[in-house]
Amino acid sequence: MRYVFVHWKHDIPEEPSHLWYEVADDNFQNRTIEFYADGSVGFAIRGPALDGSEDIEVGGTGNSTEGFPDLAEINSDSQFEASEVTAVDFERQWREALASRFRMTHVFTIAIDGPAGAGKGTLARRLADHYRLNLLDTGLTYRAVAYALLQHALPLDNVSAAETAARQVDLAKLDRAMLSAHAVGEAASKVAVYPTVRRILVEKQRDFAKTPPGAVLDGRDIGTVVCPDADIKLYVTASAEVRAQRRLAEIESIGGSANFSEILADIVRRDERDMGRADSPLKPATDAHLLDTSEMAIEAAFLAAKTIIDDALAKRDKA
Ligand code: C5P
């Protein structure tokens, strides 16, 4: 990958004056940022189409695949001044440009909901990386409350202790490794039924979502309760059997052993608890895009989600 910065010295208002290119090879511009004299910013993102047939383009500008000229060739025209830049500089520009673009409109929110083990966590991480958005796994906030109660050997139905623990949750300090144990997840789904605990955590999650340039949040009630105005809502699901199979493979991959039917029973029980509770039950928002990953690898799920998001971004750019 190479990174090139070009200063285009002209006085044509509709053309960009400063361009940053990410050049994947001599023939392929991956991402481009364009700065215009009036302070507006343009983006182009190129990637493979879902069916792999050809490259698609998203964004406000037309990118050329006819070959990226070398720097000497660009600089031979005195209107241009081009130089090689570092990946770090490019990433910083990209982030800042996105932030200023989103600030001009509003923060961008991607809400991902679904049952345990459907692949929403991995998908959320891929999307946050790709779109350079903040990321919050809201399950960790419920897990942190449960963990605090378990640590102090308090019963999980001690609502006032759970509220205190919820107030103390610091989103910047959620320790995934510490909170990932299966028993903590089970306990989390028990404290998650209490409306007062939910209200405290939802408030923190909303504040997180408001931070520019925006965020990907995954959980059970993001599209329905936490961020009902999210730009994109995805509901990621998979059959209980497939999710149990994935969980078994995960346990076995780290040298553990488990029983398939016990895992399946566990998953079904957790689904019932999450879907059956009175406050903020797990269900797709009416305007959510459904992604069933039963027969889909994570990469395919990522590409499907990316297509949905890029379409929405392109529509918003035109609006
Ligand atoms: O996703 P994860 O397995 O970490 O979530 C643990 C539990 O936390 C879930 O089973 C659910 O009961 C609860 N939760 C919730 N609302 C969210 C995220 C998680 O009720 N937004």
C-alpha cells in the first residue's frame, strides 16, 4: 500500500484542491479524501462487489482504475505538487475528515442487535474498523454489573446493589477478558431484566453513541431502545443449533470440552430470557435489516452489511 498527497493548485471551485490517496497497487485507489476550497470534504471508497465480479465505488467522486500515475509524472505538471506520505498520516487525515464530515451532518450510528452467538460482536468490530467509528459491546456493561455482584457474593436479585454497580460502570474500563466467562453472561442476562439497572446503563450507552464521529453499538435493544434513530439497524441472527455448534467449536479450539446438547439448552434458555423479559426484550426494530448468518461466514455477513451501509451513506450524500 502506498499513500500519496497531491496539492492541486487551481482556482476551479468545483474541483478539490488537496487530495489524499490510498493506492493499493499501481492500478487501484482504495480510499480517497478530497478537500475543497469551500471547506467541504469528499470521499471515495473502492472495494470488491458482493459477488466478487468487479470493483464498486461508493462516495462522491469518480476514481480511476486506469492506473495511478507515478509521482514524477504528476509533478511534471506545475499545477500539481505530489508527495509520498505515511500510512499514519493518511489514517489521521481520514479520521479527521470523517469526523468533520459527520459533525457537519450528525454523528453516525450503526445499531446491531441479535441473540448470543449470532456473530454480531465480530461483525460490529469489522464495521467499526472499516468505517473508523467507535465501538461498544453493550453486553459488557451488563456483564460488568453481574461481575461486581458475583465478586461480592451478592445475590443477582439484589436490585439496589445492581443499581450501584451499574452507576459505577466505566465504559472506558470494560475488561473483555475478565468479563467473557460463560457464567458472567448467564448472570448478566439475570440482572438485565431490571428496568432501573437498564436505565442507568442505557444512559451511558447513549452518551457513548453521541461522541463524534459516531459508533457501532451491539446488544439486544440498540435499535429499539438505546438508539431508535440510528442511521443503520442490523438484526443479526442464526439458528440456535448453529450458534451452539459455533460455541462448541470455540471451546474446543482453546482445548476445552463441552456437551453440545447442554450448550444448546443454555442458548435456548438465554434466548427465552432475553426475548421474554418485559423491559426492552430482544426483537428486531421494525426498520432493521435482517442478517441470518446460519449459512453465512463472517466475511459474507460483513460484505452484506457494508453494502447496506454504503447505500445509506451514498443516499445521504445525495440528499
Ligand atoms: O451479548 P452478551 O452475551 O455479552 O450479553 C450478556 C447479556 O446481557 C445478554 O444475555 C442480555 O441479557 C444482556 N444484554 C441486554 N441488553 C444489551 C446487551 C446485553 O439485556 N443491549
